[in-house]
Amino acid sequence: MAEAADIKGISHSPARRWLRRTASVILGAPLVATLLAGPAAPGAQAGEASKAPAGSSTVDVTLDSLAPSAPVKGDTLTVSGTLTNRSKETVTDARVDLRVGPRLFGRTSIDAAAERTGYVPGSDPAAIGGKYTLKIAKLPSGITQNFTLSVPVGKLGLDDAGVYQFGVSLSGQTSRAPYEQVLGIERTFLPWQENESDARTRITYLWPLIASAHLTAETGSDEQQTPVFADDDLAAELAPGGRLEQMVSLGSQLPVTWVIDPDLLAGVDAMTKSYRIKVGDTTIAGKNQAVAKQWLTK
């Protein structure tokens, strides 16, 4: 009785009354927050372990392929992936939806979209819906199921060229939360160019067109100062089947950009006119003007 009297006396002291009021406010705050937040997500209600997956973490959505990766007008986009129920409950009345938009501007907005994990109403776009939805009657606990969805890009609401948010979500319900909600979502990015020519990556190959020097610093003793070549090997490279002739022939059929040695052009141009070739201590007249002209023309 003395102990009870002590407790009763302590509980009525001003300091203790203040402490009890403060504790009531602190303990009541989570309750108020919970009531304002609405119904608890699956796995997060009273009695559930805190480690249980909840809300949009209930189902793990994985994207395996997106084809074409850079669609253009007239294409059909096909998305494939897997769904894994990570909770201990069966998901029922489920459907897989595609979500597109809006266009992202700058690296900051792309990073912000990439960092989001769970479903965020208002930030994640609405589902396309209609016939571009895959319905799943039930997804038992721990089970993984494949999915594939196809949609014409004309139904995605893509406007100006750029990069758009693109997501795949699974909505459904469980016995503990018998109302429709997003239970899993995965996001990626969808580049969009209306015209195929704009979407195609342009590649060019740089082909060096070079040869060792054949034209000497000497000139003939005549008034025209006829150029003198150290040998006639350049003519063999320019003739049909020669190295330089094959490079020009093959390159004419490929998207190449020529990187041409000016000295080579100067030498071939000199061969189109009268020229001489050193043979020992003397020179002889060169006879491959036609070969040089044909190569320059090609």
C-alpha cells in the first residue's frame, strides 16, 4: 500500500504530469501520421515484420529487352521482362501496364528519374491502358513469370524528339490489401526521333590514301623541266589490281572519308604529263600517263 501510495503521489507531481503529457504527444504522433497517410501498404500493417516488402516493392519488375531501342515513326515497341512476387501473399487481379512521359530535359532530370525506386503518384505517368495491358489472374508468392507487351509507337504520345521516361508497372491486390495498387515498377529511358534518318547513328571511316615518295627533286634537261621519278613503282600501284587502285575502287562503295597525302596527288598529277624514270645513271621516258589519268578521275 505504501508503494501504491508512492506511485500515486509521484504521478500527481507537476513534473510527472508534464512528462506524461509529453509522452502522450510523442506516442500519438505516429498514429496521427498513419491516419493521415491512409491504409497501410501490404506487409506494413500491425503484426507484420518491418523487413517484409511493401507497396510498390512487393513485386520485382525486371526489364530484359526493349526493341527497337530507339524507335521511329511506324515502329512497334516490344518490351519483355520478368515479374517476381517477393511477398508472402498471392497477388491477384494483376495487370502489367506501360507508362510513358514526360520528355526529360537535361542530365539533372534524367538522374532524378533514375534515382526513384518505388512508385510515386504524380511523378510516374499514368498507364497507357486499353489493349496494351497484360492481365495476370494471380502471381503466387516467390513465383517468377515472364511477360511481353507490344505497342505501336503512335500510341505512346511521343511529341518532340528527345528522351522520355518509360516504365513498366504491375498493379494488383493481396488478401491483406484488397484494393488495386501499384505493387512493382521498373523504369528506363526511351529515345525518340520521328524520322529514321534522324535516329540513325552516322559513322564514317577515315581511309588514308598515301604512298612512299617516288618523285625526285631532279628535272629533265629540256626546257619543260620534265619531272623525274626514282622508279616506276607508283604506276604499278595505280594500275588495275594495284594497291591504290583497289583502295579507290572499294572506297567508292563504302561510307569513307579520304585522308589523302598531297604529295601523292602531286606525283600522280606529274605522271599525267611527260615524265622520265631514272635507270642507273640515265633516264627514260615514262609511259603510264593513261593509268595516272584514270586513277585521278576515279
